[in-house]
Amino acid sequence: MNLIIGILAFGYLASSLLSWLNVGYLRANINSALPESIASQFDQQKKKQILDYTGAKTRLGYWSESLSTAVVITLFAAGIVPQITLWADGLKIAPLLQGLAVMLVLLLIGYLSGIPASLYSDFNLEKRYGFSTITAGTWLGDQMKSLLISGILMGLLFSGFYLFINWLGNWWWLAAWGLVVIFSLLMIFIAPVLLMPLFNKFVPLEDEELKNKILDMAKKADFPLAGVFQMDASKRSTHDNAFFTGMGQTRRIVFYDTMVRNYSHQELLSVMGHEIGHWKKKHVFRLILTVSVFSGILLFLASRMLIHPWIYNAIGLGDLFGQIGFSGAMVGVALYVAAILFEPLNLLLSPFMNWLSRRYEYQSDAYSLSINPSAADMKGALIKLSQKNLSNLFPHPLYVVFHYSHPPLLARLKAIDDRK
């Protein structure tokens, strides 16, 4: 028990320390001189907004993580986890469903603990800074759909894990690894056409001139594009973004409608070139491969760890484990505990994954400039994104290591200038 609580506390303290360093670094450097090319876009008023917004988000993060960590610690310290497990074990249903019941109840509690922060963010903080446009009805619909979809997907994965555990014994992790990889690839194909449209409306890009320019660029780059879409992001937020999603017949470039309205054609073409760069450089496949390797390692470690009684003794379920072993309701609680114990490991892996992602971002920027050689347009798009989204101009280097999948704005602009 003490080990689990200690791991949770360590994760919370490490995250809080990084956030504290990040805000302090921004506050100390916010009035530093900016390159002449962008100084006019970030005047003192804009800098103050960035500092205030970053500080407000950080304080919300402290509060949210404090609540969620306290809830999980209470679940273990107050003996609620064993009670839920014993309740599920007493249900007159199939053992697989007993394990699934434990997992879903514990995940539901975690989900509910995040609701206050979500409400405050969408209806207070984000509205205060002019970002959130979401209505109560849309927010509630999003929550219900997210909960339902997450429950179905988690149920399918858990069912596969459970069957492999019963069929393959200690080798279950190998089949589970294959399931996770297949599941991840399948989601890349179906998410753009089945899941994402449940939340947003996707329509072909309405600006025909821009659409033709993008299709011409894709053709010249030999990029097999299934479509160019704009998404009604403005019904939730005024934040700007664009992304590449899908594979094969579902491969598409998506622009937020807010971005289409506020950026020039050349700036959007620079963004398009960047997204094409990810595909041409095979970044998506390489990231999938890297994540797959790590997931296999974690599943192997879980398979070795979860057969030992000390974990179940630590959470007050030693007697039940002695009776039924690694089956039924015990599988649900075991996988939940494994996820908690591996959380610090994810923190340790994040520097490598973020470094790899930032490296790929630089490469995609370079590719975009090779097919659309206008540094001014690319820099213009990046500056607008940062300015509009109130992005931190001076993140702490250590915070970047652990949390930034994209390079900070100033580093990205310098890399573009260095190519001249």
C-alpha cells in the first residue's frame, strides 16, 4: 500500500515541480527582447496575456492533479478498491464480466474526478481568455459520447487481455501486445470516418481556390491524399490548429475552420507542406513502431509483476488472490494497479518520445520549405498560431524535455532562419 501511495505522490510532486519551474521561467523571461521579426506581434499587452493564461492553466493543473491524486490515494488507503473487487467477485456473472466491472468502475471514478477541472476550464478559464465557445449542451454531449466510446473500446481491449490470460498463461502479454498494435493501427483507419465525425462536422474545404492549390501541391509531392477538410472547431473553441489523420482511403488533411478564415493561402500551404512532410518522412509509421516497442516492454513487465502475491497483499486482496488466483475480478484490479505503478515509467519515457517528436517536427518544417520555399509564410503561420493560442514563448528547458512534443516557437523560427 505504501509503495502505491508513494508512487502516486512522486508522480504528483514531479509534475507539480516541472509546472512551477515552467511558470517561474516564463515570468523571469517574459520581458526579454524578441527577434525584430516578431517583436511587433508580441507587444507588452500580448506578453501579459501569455503570462496570465499560462499561470491560470498551471494553477488549474495543480488543482486538477491534486484532486485526481487524492481520489486514487483514497481509493486504496480507505480500502475502497478491495471493496469494489469483492463486490464484483460476488456478482453472479461470468468471470470475464467480473473483471470488466472492476476495471470500468475504477476508471469511471477517475473520469468523474476530472469533471470539475473540465467544467472550470471550458466555462471559466477558456472563456475568460476568449477561447471557449462551447455550450452546455455540446459539453454534455461530448462527455456522454466520450464516456460511451471509451467504455466500449476499453471493454474490447480488456476482454482480449482476459481471454489471452486464460488461454496462454504467462505468455498472455505477447498476444496482448499484438492486439494493442492491431487495435492502434485499426483506430488510425477508422477514427477519421467513424469516431471523429461523432464530435465534429467535417466538410470538404469550401475555398475552391485554396483546395486546388493544396491538391496541386499534394500531386507534385506524390502525396496520395483522400481529401482536404475543414472542421467546425469554432463551435467549441477559437484555438487554431491543423492535422494529418488516417491512412489509405481515410488519409486526409484537416484544417480548423478558425484557421481557414484567419490565414493566407500561402501560410496554409506551408502548414500543408509540413503535414505532407510527416508522411514523406514516414514519421507516423516510425512513431507507431516506437510506441509499439514500448507497449510490448510494459506488457511483458506487467505479466511478470502481476503473478506475485505481494501486490494483492499490499492492497488487502491477498486472501481473494489465494482463492481464485489471477482470474475473475482480480484481473480487473491487477491491470488497474499495474497502470498506476507504471505511471512514473511513462514519465521517464516521455523525454525520449518528446525528443523524437520534436525532431520530426523540425524535419517536416524543412520538407515544407523544400516544396514551398517561402520562409516568411511558414514563419507567419507559426507566429499566428502561437500568438492566437497564447503559447508560452519561454518554456523552461526541462519542461520542454518532459512535455513538449513540438519545439517552442523561438527555437522553431531559428531553425527556419538557419536554413537560409
